[in-house]
Amino acid sequence: MTIANNDITRRDFIAKTALVSAGLAFGKFAFASTKSMFNGNALNLLTTLDGKLALPAGRRKLGSLEVSELGFGCMNIAWAYGDPPSKQDSIKLIRSAHEQGISFFDTAEIYGPHISEQITGEALKSVRNDVVIASKIGFDIDFDSGQMMGGLNSKPEHIKQAVNYMLKRLQTDHIDLLYQHRVDPNVPIEEVAGTMAELIKEGKIRHYGLSEAGAATIRRAHAEHPVTAVQNEYSFWTRDPEAEVIPVCEELGIGFVPWSPLGMGYLTGTVKSDYQFSEGDIRKSLNFPRFSKEALVKNQPIVDLLIKAGEKHQATPGQVSLAWLLAKKPFIVPIPGTRIISHMQENTSAVKVKLSTSDIQELETGFNSIGVFGDRAPEGLKESHDIGTSLGTSSKGTNGKTPLPKTKE
Ligand SMILES: NC(=O)c1ccc[n+]([C@@H]2O[C@H](COP(=O)([O-])OP(=O)(O)OC[C@H]3O[C@@H](n4cnc5c(N)ncnc54)[C@H](OP(=O)(O)O)[C@@H]3O)[C@@H](O)[C@H]2O)c1
């Protein structure tokens, strides 16, 4: 099962939608800088987490949902960055992640489509009660064939039907956390939240979340029914959620799940200017600005900064990136993705890397003085994000991208 072996329709679908599902994009900044989110001492944050929340070691809370402090992204077993592994190897990878202590698995209807959910369900069925499965809806995908029928679709009836099919693919009677994958400009977020509340009542899902949502949309959804987690792109080189979204999550008691926490692989230091992207790799095929040859060279100082910080801790740059996210806030749970067991093991070990306050200060000062070359996503993809046009504004207008509900008579 490789992207290269897929039929034309699927390739075309991937080309059109992979980036949408991969999420992301931000602003028009060639060189974006950021303000520090560390309000003091990162180690104190962790101490507070241990003391006040009394969670078992290695566990975190997303709203009221307890998960392992690192999750596992299951998109990459279906598509995105090069040829996916075979079904057998993907199952082995997911089960190994679980054996390493990961109990939070992230998938979506659109990954494949359907393939990631099918494999994730198969891999986890024997440990279903030990794990938290998160998936996402919100695209117009044929329930049976997986063909893309249109763009976004968060109409209540569509969500409800999609969930029935997802449960079958995931071989379970409930989804622990169901996200709306992208804010639908045609459906008021209150209707989406109301639908999620109905599904919770029916026992088909336990919690719901939003992905690539801005602050205003998050507030409106939360007012309708409490949001458990927001999943937006966030990493050492993509700081957009720091402006509004993470503060709103903190204020409302919502968990935050950074996707592409390794900067789509760049922050591991393995994607250099001579990197050979394979045919199905969306970083190249969809022209992600930060993966142009020029950007790969110009952003190397960011990786060098992570390498330097890692020297003290015998940690790789990827591990420092994950440790940095974990130190940011106790309600942050990154979900790195990989196709390779040794990479998964390396990523999982990042929880052992404890960055000191001065490590973090050095990283923040260094990052602010360097900046990032290139946008986080191509222009077209940014359209699907419920964010503003400049760092510091994360929702369009005051209501976000979602229309206001019709006033009740
Ligand atoms: N909500 C959304 O819209 C959205 C969008 C995108 C992704 N996601 C979720 O977030 C998860 C993670 O995001 P992501 O996969 O896009 O990005 P990521 O985790 O930042 O990076 C994945 C890339 O890093 C490489 N990598 C991982 N560990 C490595 C290591 N130890 N050493 C060297 N390279 C390593 C992987 O290649 P190898 O396979 O070769 O290791 C892959 O190319 C996805 O699986 C998916 O579940 C959600």
C-alpha cells in the first residue's frame, strides 16, 4: 500500500486535499518573530502540574480527558511524507508505540481517506480500553468509497452519518475525542457543537474538539458545549497559537494538541537542502514554502539552536522540540508522526529531556533573533484556516470564519 500505487482518483484527491488535512498555514510572514510564552519558570509549571493535578507520572489532561503526555500521529501511515509503510508494519508501529507508553492516538477520516482509521482500529482493538482514540470529521467524503465529494462538510446530518462509519472502521463503539477537522464557513459552529453534544449523549463519542480554529470560534463552540481540546499546528518554528489560541485554551480549561510538532520533520535536523523528497511527499508536491531549497538552507540556524540545546542533555533536535512543547504548558500534548519504529522510540524518549529555565530562555532568545524564512503553508491551504492574516490575530473578524447562528424567533 503506497501512495505511488494508488489510483489516479486518489492521487488527485491527495493533491487537492492532503494539505488541507495536513492543516496549516499562517500568515504572510517571511521572518516571523514571537513573544515568549513562558511566564516565568517552565520547571515550576511542571511542578504545579504534578502537585495540583496529582496526575500519574507521564499523564496529562486535555480538559477532562486524561492521556499520555505524548500522543502518536497516525496520519503518516496513510499518506503525506513519502511512501507509507505496509499495513502489517503500520500495525506493528502503532502497537510498539503503545508498548512504549503512548495511549493517545490521532487519526482522521480523511487520512487515506479511511486507511489510517482502518489500520489504527485494527492495531488497537486488543487494547481498546487502555487507549484514547481521537479522530476528525468535516470533509465531504463518500462514506463507503472514500471518494472526495466536495470540500468541507460539517452539516449535522453528515457528521452523524460519518461517525457511524468511523466507528465501524475503528472497530469500536465510541470515539474518545472527535474533532471538527476544519471550521466550515457554511455551518455555524453552534450547530457543530450541538451535534457533538448529541453524539456525546448517545455515547458514540466521549469528547469533542476543533482543529485549526481561531479564538473567537473556540469561545462560541465552548459556550454551546464544553470543548475538550483544540488541535492546531504548533512547534518551535510555528508560533501562531501563542497569540490567542493557547491563552484562550488556558482560560477556558481546554487542552491543546500541537500537530506537526516536529515542524513536518524539519526540526529533527534530517531534512537538509539535499533531501530527496519522494513522489508523494506533500512538502514538495504541494510546495510548502518552508521546504523550498532556499528555505531549507536559510532556516538551518533554527535547527542549530536546537542541536546546541540538546548537547547538554544528550538529546536530538527533535527531542528538544518536543521537550520544549511539553515545558510550555501542562495542558499541551504533542502528537509527533512517523513511519519508523526507531523514530517513534526516539520521539517517545523526549519526555525524559527536562529543559531548564535557562535552556528555554536561550532557545527563545535565539529563536527571536533568527526568525523563520517562509510561510508555514502554501497560500491556497491557508484559506481553510480560521485565522487572521497576521501573527497576533487568530480569528477572522470577531466571530471567526463560522457564520453566526440564525436568531431564534
Ligand atoms: N489537525 C490537522 O489538521 C493535522 C494536520 C497534520 C497532521 N496532523 C496530525 O499530527 C500528526 C503529526 O504531524 P506531522 O506528521 O504532520 O508532522 P511532524 O510530527 O512534525 O513530523 C513528521 C515528519 O517527521 C519525520 N520524523 C518523525 N520523527 C522523526 C525522527 N525521530 N527523526 C527523523 N525524522 C522524524 C517523519 O518522517 P519518518 O516517517 O521518516 O519518521 C515525518 O516526515 C499527524 O500524524 C496527524 O495525526 C493533524
